Amino acid sequence: MPGRHRNRRRFHPATSAIAAVFAVALVVSGAFLAYRQLAEPACSGEAPLTVAAPPEMAPALQETAAALSAQKAEIDGACIAVQVTAADPADVAAAVAALRGLSLTGVGQPSGSTQVPDVWIPDSATWLARVSAAAPNTAVQEAPSIARSPVVVAMPEPAATGLGWPTAKLTWPALLQQMTAGTKLHIGIVEPTRDSAGLSGLLAMASAASTSPNAQAATTGALRTLAAGRSALRQDILARFPRANDPAAIASGLGAAPLSEQAVIAYNAAKPPVPLAGLYLEPAPIALDYPYAVMPGIEPERQATAGRLLEALQTPTFRDRLAKIGLRGPDGGFGTGATTPRGAPEVMGAPAPAASPTAATTTAAVERILSTWVAVTLPARMLAVIDVSGSMLQQVATAGGATRAQVTLEAARRGLGLFDDSWAVGLWTFSTELDGKKDYKQLMPIGPLSSNRTKMLSTLSAIQPKPTGDTGLYDTILAAYQTVQKDWDPGRVNSVVLMTDGDNDDNNGISHEALLAKLKEIADPARPIQVVILTIGDVSTDPLNQITKLTGGGVFSAKDPAKIGEIFLKAISLRSSQPS
């Protein structure tokens, strides 16, 4: 422009030459450094680590392991090499227990391909508690949670909408009432001895039943209802939900099942014809918390590698990877990119103590409910033996004048209603000299209820006490035990359930000492037979406890004969698949 002059930089050849020399030096040195990085090994070796994680979490862990490998992360000069295996927590738990020669309730034996890893990430800390209870030397000192997934009741959206979802606050007692009130709600459960969400739902349901006026009967009834709809695998349960969005399909399909929130998210991601709603029932059940458990006894080098991996699993990056597969972070919130299900709280951590299911988090409570579940639901082979001695004609004032025999038979009839068709049941009566010189009489041999139920009920109704009969208790116990032992079934709980109102009163029968000696002689620990004795009124229980201590089972007393129904249910519920 006129009147303005641009300042021009002067060109100096010497300056240009110096710059060129520096540029060449930088290129050469960079090339040399790159050559050294390529020529020299990045690590002095490998720092291996084996990790077992549930199938739903394994992809996020594998992605993290691959990132560590790409970054050439190292421990003392050795490159971290993490091998992540997708493994059912039940299989790993069985493998850990089997190393100590033990087994867990309802879990069974491990598959031959399952190995005990350096780091085990089960989906729930209840697995760690169950293993450490069975084998204390396997206890993990510290296992921080790396993810969380609430346990919900999954329900087809149309059915859930009818209950007021997603705005209504629903409770476990309300669900229990629907289950047991004769409604057409088809509820299922994944086998709770092997599935953490199933166990959490079972604990919540049992807690709700425990508040009922007749808690034992309510619990047993709830377990039987759940057992009727159980599946061994989660995929089997999911496949039973309605596949068509029409009233007939929804009415005939599975109506509800306790599942993890993650399972519901994954199911709906496949765009099924009928999406599932996740109902967050109150009080909140135990959530899946994915503990990071470094197994005891691994080498220090592997412990160090496990620590480095844990650091990577506590980053926002891993939290976002969890969000992609429908899992929350350990604080109960989602990472970036997650879609919160309808009706779900944004953050869902552990329930407050006041809202927790009663005693649900204790190992003892877990083992107790699982033992009850196995006892009530495991296919059974039972010989029922009922006292018909003259004293059973005595009237019970607290039962409106009904006789002891009448209240006992009514308890047996109600109990029969709880047994599903997989049970095999036989029926005897006993007193003295009922069948010639025998103190016992077979009314029905042990057979399947699927074909014998109607006849069993009519036979029970026809039983009458022998007015002059005494109580040939010990002869009957021995004969019943030998009868069940003769055709012992390895796939069932084999038991004798005997109901009596008197002590042994048979001068011509076997003595107590001789009975104990004979039972000790013939008992086979590999073929257990439970003897469960229900006493009515004032009966000496010490001699009976000595018997059941040898056989397994137990003695249950109804001081008030009117309570025999409750005691009967308790006795059936507390049977075990193993001798005491």
C-alpha cells in the first residue's frame, strides 16, 4: 500500500546450513532410536496371569487384557500376559472345592475342563462365602467389587404394565401373594444352587415368606411353586418368555423370573417381539457384585500382575466397557454410553441395612435356604409310617375335639399336596401285631405319585387306629429302614418319615440297644437313608435322637398335637440330601 513498507527478513546462507545440519541429526538420531526399539526386546519375558470370569463380563476383561498387552505393560521388566476364560461361577466353585475333596450344596462335580485360576471373578460374593465355609483354607482376604448388577424380577412388558410398571413400587410379599393365591402367574427361576441371581431371588422370596403368619408352610409352598418352574440354565428360562405379542402367547408363556439387570438388558438388545421389564422389587435383594478374588497360594509374581490388572479394572475406561455390556460400576452407576432401563434407578448400590432381606447376607442363611431348597425340591423316595396305636384315639382339645389320628392324617394329606409328581411315596401303619405277628402293615408300596396320588389320598382317609394296639416302634423303624434300603435310589433323597404319639411299648420286640447296633451294622454312608421322626404329645425324644444320629434326619416334636401340621412341614423342609 502507498506510504507502507513490508519488513523483509534477510536470507543468511550460514543460518540455513546450520539448520540443515540439525535437521539431518534429528532424523538420524530418531532413526537410530527407532532401530534400537525394534532391535531390542521390549520385555525380558512374560508375567502370566489366568483369570476366570462369568461369560457376560469376559468380553470387557478380554478387551482390557488386550489393551495391556498392546501397551506392553510390564511387571519388573516382564510383559503382562493375561489369559481370560469365560467360566460359569458354579463350575469354578466346584473345582475349587474339589481340590480340597469337598462339594458344595447342589453344585455337583466340576467339569474336566474347568481349572482353578489365579484370579477368580464370580458374579457374586456369595460364591466366595460358600467356598470358604466349606473349605476355610481357601478364604480370600480381600475381594473388591469391580462391577454391579441389581437382581430384578423380569416380566413381559405387557404383564408388567398391568401391575403399574414402571411407576408403581412393587414388593416381594406382593409377588409371593400372587404366586400362592392361585393366579395364573407362571414364575420360573434358574437353579439357585448354581445361579447367583436365582439364589438372590430365592433369598428374597424366603424372607418375604418368613413374615407370613404360617412362615414354614408359606416358605415351603413358595419353594415348591418356584421349583415347578425352574430351569438348569439361564438361556432356558429366557427361551420360555413369550415369543409373540398376543394375549394367548403372553398368558401361556413364562410370566416372571428373578434375573440380573444385565441379563434383561442383553435380552432386550436382541429386539425380541415381547421385551422384558425389569421390576426393582422392595426390599432390594442381594445384587451381583463381581468380586475380584486373588486365589490364595499363587506366586508373588502373579500376585503383582493381579494387582496391576486390578488397577486397570478400576479406571473410567473399564467402567465404560462395562456399560456397553449392561453392567454398572461397583458404585451402582453406569459408565458412558449405557442406556438405563425403564424404571431403573440411575444409581443402585447395596441396600440399606434396614431394607435388606432378613439375614440374607450371612453364609449360614445362604446354606440354610439352599439346603431347604434341595430337600424340598430334590426328587424324593419316601416311606411314610403312621402310628395307629390305641392312644391315637385320644381327643385333642386344641383341635376342636379331633383325635390325634385325625390331626395326623390331615397333616399327611396336606403334606402330600406339596409333593410334586416326581416323588415316590409308600404308606405303612404300625402298632402291634397289625399283620400277623408284624407290628407294621404295608398299605401301599413305594411308588410314583404321578400314578398313585389319588389312591394314596383315599387310603389315608380310610386309616383307623387299633383300639387295643400298643406301640411297636423299634421293630417298625428297623423294618422301614431295611425296606427303603433294599431299593435305594441314587437320584433321590431316600427317607423314612414316621409319626408317633408314644414311646416304644412292645415287650416282644427288639430293644433300643439292639436296634442301634443293627442300624450301625447295616447303614451305608454311600447310600444314606434319612429317618425323620415326628412325635405328638409327650414322647421321650432322647432314644429317638440316638437313632437319627446314626441314620441322619432328625426328631421333631409337636407337644400340642394340633401343631402336627406345622411340624410335618418343618420336618419335610429340613431334610437334607446328605446324612447329618
